[in-house]
Amino acid sequence: MFGKEFFRHGVHPPEAKDLTADVPIRRVPFPDQIVLPLRQHIGAPSRALVRKGDRVERGDKIAEAGGFVSVAIHASASGTVKDVEKRAHPDGSYVDSIVIDVEAHSAQVPRPRVIPHWEGLDKKELLRAIQDGGLVGMGGAAFPAHVKLSPPPDQKIDTLLLNGCECEPYLTTDHRTMVEYPERCHIGTRILMKVLGVKKAVVGIERNKPDAIKIMRETVPDDLDIEVLPLTVKYPQGAEKMLIKAVMDREVPEGGLPMNVGVVVMNVASVATVAEIFETGQPLIERILTVTGSGIKKPRNLIVPIGMKVGDVIDACGGFTDDACKVIMGGPMMGPAQGNMETPILKGTSGVVVLNEEEAHPQATYPCIKCGHCLDACPVFLDPQHLGSLGLNMEYMEMYDKNHLSTCMLCGCCSYVCPSHIPLSHLFGVAKSALRSEGVRV
């Protein structure tokens, strides 16, 4: 039995999951065009292997890994490459992207891929197949999975920890994955346990998903040591460091990684995709996505091809309501607002949330009243009040050198509790971007 089931600090925003928690996953019709940015994950962008005019089949590799910390990209629909050009990215920039005009009358059957049975592969072959399958973390961070699964020899891993928390409000992607595809989650767990050489796995699921807890427990294979652990509902429980503390009572050191305390954390959607790569040969060309919020006419959980434009996804859910106001890619605590409906769904996009005018109404910002609520909320024990003051004055190096800015994960807890409505998390994100442009790793 693991854990005290809690971590210190954090917040309790309204869950707002009732719109889609009981809505079964459905497949969306293919759009007329898909856009696949070459930068979809942390690390080196992928390198295009196609050019304008090329004919591609669904599942074809169209971009190769740009380095070790990189993965391949595959065509998520059959069609013709319109161009490789700059297109809008969810982070607000324009990046090199492969644009495919989808063939209207294609059956969209993935091109068959031959993958030897995973039980006969060694660790190196398994990792190569995962990288070639284009797998990244699908909970939002989009870190190449094969890198996370390749700890150095001196880092002994004893536990695989599956993240089924899905603590962001509104989102039900992981919830429905566990409810509808539990066997797939367990097959992926079996494969990853072999990759890591571990005998123990734990699935952490917040208690607001009792159906997922029940079915994941009922389907655990008899020959695997997998514990399904219900957790207290609190944000940001799904952050790796918080989850490790809650489940295993181990604390990842500042600047450290989960592997430093003997753990590898994988999102349940990523684990289910591992099973799909080895069981069907299909690379990561589609994902389950929650489309929800009071600004959507028909909130749904959908299987969408990677690269589908957010506008097309919203149309597939009946379109906007009359008072729709703000589109967020991901969850409302950490997801960036979108001003361009041509922006594509990425491998790491877990949801699209649309808020109405009342919910998105801008609030006036007032001076800090030194109340300390942000200190009480910060799950990594920073001083958001002081960091915010430095951010307003653009003293970015002091934020980094003396105030541990690199530890901030931009969870938004400080902004959520601030009675003066100071956009603290936004200030920290701007500071991080400015430092990265100067070559600082933060």
C-alpha cells in the first residue's frame, strides 16, 4: 500500500466535469485539411520527409526525429501535401508545418505497419519502436516518451506510476480512456514494466472518478502487481512531483526528475497509446479529446486526427453557443487562449474548453494587498508575491537566480486565489519565455 494520498498546498477549483464525464467517446469525421506542426513536443523539432505535391497514406511517416529528444510525425489522414509552410501554433507563434489536403473519398485505413511481437523485443528495440511511433506525453507536457523511459544506468527505477488524476477542470479525456479502454491501459502498463525492468505499478486516480477506479481495479491482470489508488481531489494533483508525493511520499529534489527518486510517471492516455502501437502497429496519429464548456452546443469526448483545426473540432460539436467568448486549448488553469481557429490539435492537446461571456469577463487588476494567499496555494513553495513584483519590473534574471523561477510549473494556483486578480502565472510565463530567448534553461 502506498502513500498518504495528499500533498501540501494546491487549490480546489470547480470541477465542471459533469458536461462530458458520462459521454462515450465517438470518432469525428475527417476534415478537409490537417496541419501538422513539426514542433509538437519538448526537444528538437521533427524534420520533414515530404514536400509539396507528395501523396501520403494515413499512418505514413512524414517527418523523422530531429535528434534523441524528438519523435517522428505521421500522416493522420490520406491525402496530398499542400505545402510545408509556417502555420499557427497553439502557443501563438507560427512554425513550420506539413499541410495535407485530405482525400475526400478515401477509406482512411492506416497503411499496415509490421511490428514484431513486443515480448520478443529487447529494451532498445522497444524504445526505438516507441520513438518511431511518435509517442509523447499526452497529458499536456508532450515530452518524448522514449526519453522518459531511458533513465541512465545509475538511476534505479522501482515503480511505474500511471497518472489518471486529470485534475484540470472540465477535462474528461483520461477518465473516459480508463472507463472505455481499461484493457488497453493494462497492456501498455505490461509493456512499459518490461521496458523499465520493474515489478510494481501504481495507478493514481482522483476519487471523483469512481467508475474509472472500479473498472481499472476489476481489469488488472492476475499476473501483474498493479495497485489502483484513489486520491484526494485537489489541483494540481496530476503534476508529476505532486503525484509522487501523494502516492509514494517521495519528494523530487529541486531541479531533479522523478527518476531521481526511483519513479517514472506516465499519463494513462500515453500508456494506452503504447498498447496501440504494439498491438495494431498504428503510430500516434489520433487522440481522444474533450471538447466542452458552456460555450459549446454539444460537449463531447472525441477521437480526432492529430492536426485537425480547432475550428473544425468545434463545428463537429455543433459549433459555438450565442454567448461563446473564449477558446482555451487544454484546461482553463494552464491552457493558452486561442485567437485563431486555424490552430491545429497537437499530440499533447487534451481538450478544448470554450467559456461564455460571463465566465470570461475580464476582471480589473488591483495592487497586491500582501494577503499571502498565493504563498498558501503554491504547491512548490515559492513566493509568487515577490516573483510577481519582479516580473512586473522585468527583473527576469533575479527571478531566475535568486527566486527559483525554474521550479515554477505555471500551474496557475497563485493567479486563481489572488483577490487582486494579478495575473501572476502569466507574468511568470513571460519571464520564462524571455529567459529562454537568451539561452537560459528555465
